Amino acid sequence: MYVILDCPAFVPILKFYYITLLRDPVSRYLSEWRHVQRGATWKTSLHMCDGRTPTPEELPSCYEGTDWSGCTLQEFMDCPYNLANNRQVRMLADLSLVGCYNMSFIPENKRAQILLESAKKNLRDMAFFGLTEFQRKTQYLFERTFNLKFIRPFMQYNSTRAGGVEVDNNTIRRIEELNDLDMQLYDYAKDLFQQRYQYKRQLERMEQRIKNREERLLHRSNEALPKEETDEQGRLPTEDYMSHIIEKW
């Protein structure tokens, strides 16, 4: 993007990219519960959809008072209005397709399928998305997609607050049921992520082969030249030529 500051009529052309990171739904759900348990709220979130906010009837609260601090995992799971359920699908999907937060707009099964397909489509259309459980591959994809290089390699930290929560198999199954759409989305995302990663790796290997072949050809052509011509090719550009290059850039 180029910006001319002394030209008021100039309108810079901006190109924006949507990107996101997805996380294993069970770990994400447990992490949000711990976050809420410590007193976090989303009271300032307007949940705007189709130009309006949901009514209290469309989006009831799970608790009374200022926050839900100290809530147990059972209480967290038992609230039918908990926005933690299938949060990743809801955040990625176009809610206007299903009447926003109006649950009576279309049947629940049809609503769920539309939201899931919308989330998948928007994920596919993103220039980049990563997975929290695959930090190194996420970094590689980001760097190759946007031609940027991070100073340090990403680290895979598995000792999170969610990882420190001990839950039995029945509780895990309950969380998976509450987040069934997120589970389906995450399986889809993992497959798409691996496809993109493999494609970028194949592309990188192909580019490296082409580069190696060109370097070998150049080396052979230099060896075939008489010594005088080789010396001529090895000369530095003249000052005039370098000035021209600098001005051009």
C-alpha cells in the first residue's frame, strides 16, 4: 500500500484479509469456563446481527448479578443459553441466514446445518487460518501465505489452564455433545489445514528444485565461458547503473 500524504484527493487502496485460529473444542470450552469462573464477562458485546441486537428473550442470561464467577463446570454446561456452546461455528457463520438469535425462525436441525455449512464456507474463503494444536505448521503457513518471517519460531505449549482441568470421560462426552457443531467444524478444519500445508510444502520443494536447476545451469555456463568473458561477467555494475537501480526503487 502506498500513501501520498500531501495529496488530499488521494485515496489509498487497502486490502484486508480475514484470518482466524481454531482450537480443539473441548479444550476451548474448558478454557472459557475457567475464564468465566474467574469473573470474566462479555457484557459489552452487542451481538449485532442484521443491524440490531438480540432481545432479552432471544438471548437470556445464564446468571444473575454482575458476573458468573465461581460457577461449577456442571452449572456452565447446564445453561441452555450459554454462548460457549458451539462458539467457533457461531463466530464464523453468517447468522443472518438463520434469523440471527431468533430460535423460532427456522427448525433447530435446519438451523444447525446452515450454520455449520456457512462456517465451513467462510473458513475456506479465508486467506489464512491456523490451529492452536499445530503451532509450527500454523507459523509455516502464515509465513508462506503472506511472505513474512517471524523473528522466533512458535512454541507448542500444551500445559494450558484447560489442560490442568481433570474431567472424566462422561463429562468430555457431554462437552462434545454440547459442541457438536464445533467438533464437526474442527474435523473439517484439520483436513483443510493439512491440505493447505501439504500444498505449500510441495510448492516450496518445487521452487527449490527450480532454483537449484537454474544455479547448476548458471554454474555450467560460467565454466564453459573463456576466462576473459567470465571475468567480465563477474564485474560489479557501474556507478551509473547502480544509481539507476536505486532511483527506480
